[in-house]
Amino acid sequence: MLAWPLVDQMNPSGDTLALASIDVDLSKVIEGGHVTIKWRGKPLFVRYRTQAEIASAVKDDHIDFRDKVRSLDAERHVPGKPQYLVLVGVCTHLGCVPVFNEGEWGGWLCHCHGSQYDTSGRRRAGPAPLNLEVPDIAVLSDTKIKVG
Amino acid sequence: MRRKLSVIAAVLALGVSGVAAGSAAAAENAVLTHQTWSFAGPFGTFDQRSLQRGYKVYREVCSTCHTMNLLSFRNLGEKYGPFYDEKYPNPNDNPYVKSLASSITTIPDINPDTGDAIQRPGVTADHFPDPFPNEIAAKASTGGAIPPDLSVIIKAREGGADYVYSLLKGFDAPPAGLIVPSNLNYNKSYPGDLSSAWHGPKGSHLPPGGLIGMKKPLDDCKVTFDDGTGCTVDQEAKDVVTFLAWASEPKQTERKRLGMWVMIYLVFMAGLAYASYRKVWKNESHG
Amino acid sequence: MSGSPSTYQPKNGFTRWMDARLPILRLAHDSFVDYPTPRNLNYWWTFGAILSFMLGMQIVTGIVLAMHYVPNATMAFKSVEHIMRDVNYGWLVRYLHSNGASMFFIAVYIHMLRGLYYGSFKAPREVLWILGCIIYLLMMATGFLGYALPWGQMSFHGATVITNLFGALPLVGGAIKTWLWGGFSVDNATLNRFFSLHYLLPFMIAGVVILHVWALHVSGQNNPTGVEPKSKADTVPFTPYATVKDGFGVALFAVMFGFFVFFMPNALGDAANYIPANPLVTPQHIVPEWYYLPFYAILRSIDNKLLGVLAMFGSIGLLFILPWLDTSKVRSMRFRPAARTFFIFFVIDALILGWCGHNPTDAYVFRVGAEGPGLTVKVLAQIGTFYWFVYFVAITPLLGKFEKTLPVPDTISSPVLSGAATAEKA
């Protein structure tokens, strides 16, 4: 198509694509802690969950979620490390940043329109249609992962 | 029917203004004290002495944590500003402004001979210096909160001058039953949700306000004023808010002055336009 | 009316020479001097001229701002403050532009409501109306792009919310979002292209305005009776009669405009936009500018993201087909009392929806006690959305079939001459 260059110029440019992946050092997060990192211009939530939080997430694995895709806790935590949860911190309703440790499900509450997420980042209440997004994660070492 | 259409028009106008002003959830549950400010309203002006005292409060108290990077020392000498002197219409010539600038000796710069990073005394063209090299350093030194830049703070907050004044005076002792984390402070005028920190008697109302990262910044006579004005927290708060209100829009006095003349002109022109309209249509019927 | 022979007589050598080569003076004379205009136009008809004035104002102030504004994420907010503080009269140009946008929308809503009330969209003015709808859509786009430019909190998060809507489209949604953003979220690439498009669109608006005025001159103006001019007695030459009335309308409008610019320049804006954009901090209440509020309310009233988007665009899309939805034989609501009632409800509905758009959806309009049942903003918005669609899709077509209309005068001049004043002047 002759017009393709005119269209493709608006797709992400080289420098933007270079920032598409970051390495995250998991040892920086304390147990029970929650850290927000900037990735692709969006907030990335990195959590070190306590045993109790992991247990409550697994316990709810089979309830009727609005978003059934990737709703098992085992599919959502960092591969091989159930204590680490890495999620895109963008509410799936209209894009606001949910706040940690608020709401009734032990996870996040989005102040914009009241969506709530549980300890595995799954949508439990409010207008959000989907669970919090799990990005592509590659485990590089015991303490390092590559996101994106 | 003309009346009915005028009603529609009035409802439209009310609706627009209502939408602009009204809110089902305005400053929920925070104490807002209203003040009469000399700069409020279409004929408002700034009291120069108050601006000067306010600058002193900013320089000695607030600037230890808060940046104000849209302001330069030369702004202090501009017309309607704190240190304006009509003998020096160009603020860069104003000797007092020059001395205020040079009293700050920590302006980062580069040694012109060696290229090394140095610090030097300020000149009128310099921006107000930042207390920290970057936001992360600011966050680390305050216990997790980034102090907002104060250049436009009065315009950046609902309630404007009243809000900032109430906030500075709102550091009451936390009511019994409120758990305040060590890196936060209770303030009755700060918007927030205290429900997770409130463990008061059952059925009691949530106290007003919220938890803010800033510690109480003002104390009686934390700053002493050279003109002998009493240095209470209230006075310091009033003066620093007046200074911040000026800093948010230094051109506002000019705007209101020009506005008065422009409105007189426009109303006059509208009158002329109406007279022309009546003259042109004098002998024609409107259908 | 187009079709009547031109009466232009070039008076001197130069104008005769020019007329033989490019008859632009003839065009100006025929369109804006000699052009027959109904004599009974009321003040609602001055808003066309007001809108032309405002378009000129926005373009001139916009081009001046563009000489000083920097469309880069690290510099944008600072460059606007540079305009406000250091550029000579920069504060005036900036406030004229930001308040001018609000004034532009106030005028366009009044102009459109006039069209709805007096049936100006009906045959033979369907294309005129549709061109107007296109201008309105272009204005909405321009306003959205422009609001992002100061790169405040509302600029950034408002842009995020609206561009995220495209994610609702099945299959292509994600790819379209990335393409619009130029990255993986609203960022510098987005800001830069928003600036480019914000500069472009007003000239497209100007082009469509030319078509709009051309279409208008083919059919001639509508008028408050809805009855077409039948003879010379019904019209007056545009200059000086309409020119001087438009001049007065523009002067009054300028007084209102001046009041905002000089004494309450931030009243129609949001304080949060004076906070520099921060992707990691979302403001408590993300609210668009007031002129989008009814449509924002419609969007949020529907839980399903895709349906909400379709409802929002559909509510404006209905306007395009209005000439075919309205079945009334009578043009002006001056003679359609039932239609007038439903129209007034529509205007009130739009205001209520606007109020809903400004408030959080879970807030209560009123509530029984502190914990009891009540009416939430969301439910009120749903009622409002329902009436909006029912008004256009059901009420408007059915009214034409079943309403009782008042007797329509024969000519524009007859309500006064023949004494057939059963209809009050509206």
C-alpha cells in the first residue's frame, strides 16, 4: 500500500521500542511490600506476598470471576516464585491507577469508579471488565526478572 | 413564548455555571476556613509588605523542601511584585532584588575555566534553586512524600488561597482513636479518607481531614518580620499565602486593571452597536 | 437566495478590471451585502456570526501561542507558564484561547438548539445541517487535542481515558491504541502528534464552514415562523440590516467573553490541570471540560465498555440523521406546542447529563439517611441517556405523526399584517 509509510510513521519509533523491556531486581521488595516501577510509561506493581495472601488467592481460584481468562493464581504470579506478583498497575476499566491495600479483597481499589482487585490482581467488584494485566515475564536469575 | 425561550436561556446559563461550580462530592469532610484576601475579586490588589513578609517565610521555611522552579529572582522586582521599586522599572537593575539573589550562594553552575560543577551566588536571572537534586532525593529525605512545587500551587488546588491557608493552620492534634503512621501527620484540612485509620468509639463520625506527609511547617515566630509585624502562625500563614497567590500568577493585577478598561470599552461599543441597530432598522418592520 | 441575478455594479476602473478576472468582490457583494435575509430573524440567529468571530479568535490566538509553546512532555507545562509570565501579553493570549474554547462551545450549543427548535435542519437544509454536525465533531476533536497540550494532570489522564476507549473495539482495538499513542501509553509521542493535529483541524473546520455558508446561501436562512420568504416584502438586504444586528450580538457576546477572560479566567477549567502530568498518580476525579460532560455521562452510564462507547458516539450520530427522523409537516416549534414541551425536557436532560458527567458515578443525588437506598449519579445518567435516545428515535418521529399543530401563517409578514396572531411571538 502506497499510504503505508504515512500510517506506519505513527507506530512506536525505535527509541520507544528500546524501552519496551526492563529488568527488575526482586530483592528490592520486602515481604508484604509493594513497589511501583515505571514500564512503558505505565506503572508496574511488584508485590512480595505473605503466605496468608498467597493462600487467600489460591483459595478463591475457582469462584466465578467476571474475567475467566488467566484467573488461576498459579497462572498469574512470577513463574516458579508464588510470593512475587508482577502486574500492570492500570485499571482495566478506564485506565486509572488503583491504590494498594484498599478495598475488601486484600488487593487494590481503583478510586475512579470503584473497581476492586484481590490478592492475585483479579477483578472482584466494580465496572472493570478484566483482571489486572500480567505482562510477559522471563526469569533471569533467583532475584532478577525481565518484564516485557 | 418569548418568556418561555428566555427561561430556556436562563436555565442553560444556570446549567453551565452550575456544572462549572457544583459537585456532589465537593471537598468532602475537610475543614475550609474562608478569609477575606486583599487580592480577591475584580479590584483585588496585593499588599506589598505582606508579599515581602510572605517571601521571607517561603525563603526561610518552605524552600528547605519545596521547589518553586517557575519563579526567578527578577520576578520579585516586577511591577505589582514584592520588591518592585518604581525607580527601577527593569527588575534586573533593582539593587534589593540583586542582593536577595546573591544572598543565595548555592546556585549550581559550571566553572567557566575548568568545566567543573560548582556552586555560585545567584543573579537576578536565576530561577529559585531546588533544595534537592531530584525528586527521588526529595522523597528519601521526607519519608516518602514528594513536596509539590509551589509556583502555581494556589491555582492547582480546589479552594485556592483559602485551602492553602486552612492547610497551614490545620495541624491539630489527632483525635483519640486515630492511628497516625510515623511518616504521616494529621491535618484537618487535607482531603483524604481516614476510614482505615479511625478506631474511635462505635457510631462516632469520622474526624475531618486526612493524613499528609508534611510536618507542621509554621510555629509562632519561626520567622521574624523586619517591619515589626507580629509573627504568629496566623500572620505567617496569611503572608505566605499572599506571596504564593502572587507567585501563581504575577500578571493578575495587570489583568484586572486592563480588564476594567476593556469592559468599559466593550460595554460602550455594545451600546454604540445597539444604537446603530435601532437606527438602521428604524423604519423597517421585523416581520 | 442563490439563483437570483447579481446586482453588483463595479464603480471604478480597478473594480471593473478585478471583476473581469476574479469576481471576488462580486461574490462578497452578492453573499453578504445584497443577499436577501428574512426580516423576522431574532437574536438566536446572531450566533452564526458569533461563531465565525470565535473561530477567527481561536485561530489567531492559537497561532500566536504556537510561537511560544513547546510540544514536548518535559517542556510543555513550563512553556505555558513561560507564556503566562514572560511573553508580553502572553497571559492575555492564553486566557483568550482557553476561555475562547468554552465560549465557542456555548455559542455552538445555542446555535444547534436554535436549529432544533425552529426546524432549520429540515428539507431543503439537510446538507447544511449535516455540514454543521461535521463542524461540531471537528470542534470536539480539536478541543480534546488542545486540552492535552498544557500537559497537566487532567490533560494527561483525560487523554489516557479517551484513547483507552479505542481498546473497546474488538480485534483491532489494541493495535489502534498503540498506533494512536505512538507507544505503549500516552507519552511524548502522543503529545507531539496531538499538537500537530490540533493545529491542522481548525483549518479543516474553516473549510467546512465555507461549505456550510455556501449551502446556507443556496436555500436561504430559515426564520422563526418556519415559512419560506415568498416575496421581497419578507426580506431585507443582509447589509446593513443583518450586519448591524450581528454586530450587536457579537458585541454582547464579547462582553460575556471579556468577563471570563479578565475576572474569572479559570472558572470553567479544573484546578488539577495546574499540576504537571504524572502518569503514576491518578487524580481523584477525572473530568473532561464542561462541553463534553453530557457525553461523558452517557459513556459511563453503561457498564459494557464497547456499548458505552457506541452509545456516546451514537448520541451524536443521531443528529446526522435528524432530518429523516423528524416527520413533522410544520417546521418551527413556535407552532408545535407538544414538540416544544419535549424539546424543553431535552434541554433539561442535557443539563442533567452534564451535571452527572461532572460527578463520580457512585455518588448519591439524594439518599434516605446515611446508609439507605437512594438515587446514584449513575442511575440518573442512565435515565438521562434513555430520554436522549428516546427523544430522537421515538418521540421526534411519532410527534410528527400525531401532534396537533397551531395554524401556520402564510407568509413571514402576515403575523402582523393580517392580525392572525393566534401564535404568540416566540
